[in-house]
Amino acid sequence: MGGRVEAPEEVERFATAGVDRLIVSPWGRTRDVPAALELFATRFLT
């Protein structure tokens, strides 16, 4: 399943619905990739 995820709580909602894999794209434009990946890592990988 794919979707835009902004906060860990949103991941939990997908999990509650039975989703066990979520493909995310945390940026809207190519030039935003470095900052968006850093923000994503801070929110979800720490």
C-alpha cells in the first residue's frame, strides 16, 4: 500500500487497518529530496 505519511500516528492507523507494508515518498519535488529524507529519518527512524 502507498500513501503520504506525515507522522508516526498515521503509520499506526495503517497498521491498525491491517497494512503490513507501506511505501512512502516523503517528497513532492526532486529538489526537496535531501531535506525531506532528513525530516523523514528524524520522524520515523529515531
